[in-house]
Amino acid sequence: MKKYILTTIVTLTLFSAVTISCSDEFVDPKPPYSIDSENYFNSKADYDNALIATYDLLQSSYVNVLLGEIASDNTLAGGESPTDVIGFQQIDDMIHTPVNSNLRDIWNWMFAGVQRANYILEFQNKTNFEGKTQLIAETRFLRAYYQFELVKWFGGIPMKGDARFKIGDEKTIPRSSVEQVYASIEADLVYASANLSAIPAQKGRATKGAAQALLGKAYLYQNKYAQAATTLQALINSSAYSLQTDYNGMFELEGENGTESVFEVQYTDVEGAGFGCLQCSEGNVAVGFNGVRNYTGPLFSSGFSFNIPTQESANAFEVGDKRKNVAILDIVAWAAANASFDGGKGVSYGKGNEDTGFFNRKYLPRKRSSSAAGDLNLTNPNNYRAIRYADVLLMAAEAYNRGTIDDAKAREYLNQVRRRAFGDNNHDISASGAALTDFILAERRLELFGEGHRFFDLVRTGKAAGTIPGFKANKNELFPLPIEEIQFANGNWAQNPGY
């Protein structure tokens, strides 16, 4: 996590204790030090360090955000060529298979987060200390966050309660059902909602509001509209969050962790990484991937031109919608507006694969200080706004409407978001029923454009087939488990249908 909570990182393994030896030879049957239940979790500091390690996997979720857009109708894979990051290209075209390193990353990194959370929970009763309930609540929030990502992408996953997976478990522990995974997520988030503080001890830590928002979202993904409405309404009633007036400023560095931020993944550029270990970066890797190829000009820095908005998605914004120029950078128009840059040299840039002239402006790399570390394309400090209050309002609107609970309240929350977008009340929606549903879902696309939610919104509402090019019903709702996992499980885990 970012500077707020990155103090010490303890590396925890997935399946077994870590053995650390000063010798290069495997000759000592009793290594001098190993992290296990006998010599760890003996102090508050041990638990704190393990919790920081659990937060750390959030930074790896950058690929979830990228592919949540690329898999949808919002953007194209882009890159340098049709073979640049082939896994992205395959997902964009809906021709991905179980042999896909990027999907394997999502599986591995999100499961690593679950494993680290379970390491704490497995030994939660070993040592008592002040503030333990808060720590366990944060841990359970994080486990729910990682499990929610896994169930969105892959469906049912193997679970082992509060215990870590060990080598061999993959051959005996079955994949849980989707319903069982959501039951675990709900239980964790109910606990977290009841026990987390409304105010984080440090910026970037989970709060009561974050747990309520994620719980409401988990209910919504299961079409549990009454529970979603009740949970999200409680968050709205708390008055802990509000829409920021400046939609543009919210996505700049000074807008991080603002009044609209319910939960943010924290990033920094003080520690670099390389392509050999992208998950090692303390920066937001997705930002560099989004960047304009070979860019020279004001405000932004260059990148790899992935995640390219389509012309159709740019056209989806209504005339007068102030969000369009925040969500999408029209590079041709930008260059024309900045022709006087650098004494008249103007803006220069290159064109990549599937070029449309559009870029995901919310998460484009901004110019950096000279103190930034590592590869500048891999260590961008832009936080990911994982849950915004606008999302909460639109989820509540959807729950009230699709649950046939209260269309008036649904319109109220929808129109709050639209009034900020247009700066007036002239674009309020007055529809009811199914027509109101369509307006709410369309608003989610525009308000949350470029933030990684679009694919899953289309899938959960049954609108993916016929909207996403190449999408096959009864197959592409889920992604395949990595081939390595199927092989390791030796027949214990069935592959998802169609793969």
C-alpha cells in the first residue's frame, strides 16, 4: 500500500511456512529461523505486519481493473501490435483459453491475498492485544475483497474456512459453489461492518463504510435487492461521504482519498519494479499501460497505449456531460489545444495497435517528480478509486428499482449523480420501472467509465451477449481457471463450462 500504511512488509507464503537459511547449501535439517505458528503471532506487531502484507496484494489488482474494461465494450486491448500482451488481446476478442498468463495472474494474486488473510485468521486466537477486533475486521474485509474478485472472474473457488491451503489440498478440497463463496463474503462483511471504525486509523485502511459498500455490492451481484437497498441506505444515511463537486479533480493526485472515496487502493512511486515482477511494484502498473505511446506534451507522460476507448463508447456520452472529457482524452483535440506547448513545438505522440485517438484519461500517467523510482511506466502513484460514493448511489438506485421497492428513491439517487455530471437539473430522469432500469445501467457506464466495472455489470444484468463483440452466452460469463490449477488438482476441480 501507499505511504500511509507501507511501513513493514512481511512476506507470507501460500502453502507453507517460510524457511530462511544463511547457508546456500541444503545441509542443515534444522534451519536457524522459520516463520510458523510457534514463533510468530506472539505480539501486536506480528499481527500488524501480517495485516500490512495482506493489504499489499491490493496493488496487484491493477490487472483486474485493466481487463474489466478491455473485456467489455468500453475499450480495445491496444498496445504496440496485435501480439503485444497476447493475453489482453485474446480477452478483448473473447477467444481466451485456460492458457492465459494474465488470467493466471488474477487467480494467483487474489488467492495470495486470501491466503495472507487466512494466515492471520488461522492464528487469530493465539495472542490478545488492544485493537485486535479492529485488526480482525480489517482482515475479514480484505479476504472478502479478494474472494469477491475471484468469484466475479472465475465463479466457485476452493475454500478452507479460516485455514491456509497447504500443498496437497488442491487434490482433496473441492471448488465451493458460487452461493457458498458469497455466503463467506457476506459473513466477513457483516462482521467487518459491525466492527470497523468509520474513520480509518491511517489513510488507505478499510472502514465501516467500505465494508457496507462492498456488502451492498455483493448483495446486488446476487440480485438480493432488498438486502442491497437496506445495506447501501445505511451507508448513505451515515453522511460519511458526499459527491465531490469537481469530477475532474477527483482523479488527480490532490483528489485522492477525498470525500467521495469509500475505498481506494493506495499506490506510490517511491519503490520501483520491473517487468519480471509487476506485482512487486508499489505503483499502479495499469496507469503506464494506459498511457499515450511516445507522448511529449503537458500534464501527461507516455505509456504503452493499451485499454483504448472505442468510438462507440465516446459517443455514449450525452451533449453537455462534463464527464466525457475527464473519462476520455481525445489526443487529436488535446494536441490542437496545446499547439503552443514548448515554444510552439506542440504535442507529439505515436499511434499503436487499434488506435482510435482516445485514451482512458482518468488513469493516464501524469508528469512525475525527479525523485520517482524505477521504471516510470510501472510505478505511477495514481490511486485506484475502488469504491466511490457515486457508485454507492447508483447501486442503491438499482436495488430500489430492480427490487420494485421504491422508484422515487431510485430516481433521487440517479439524479444526484446526473446533476453533478451536467451541472443542472435539466437532465433529471423521470422514468419508472424497466425504463428507469435502463437509465440507471446506462448511467453506471458513463459515471464509472474506465474504472473496471463495465464487463461485470453487463454480465450480472444479462446484457453481455449482443453487447460485447464475440461474447458467447453460457460460456463467457466466467473466465477459465488457469490450466496449471486444473492440472495440479488432478481432476478434483472441474473447468468452467465452454473451456
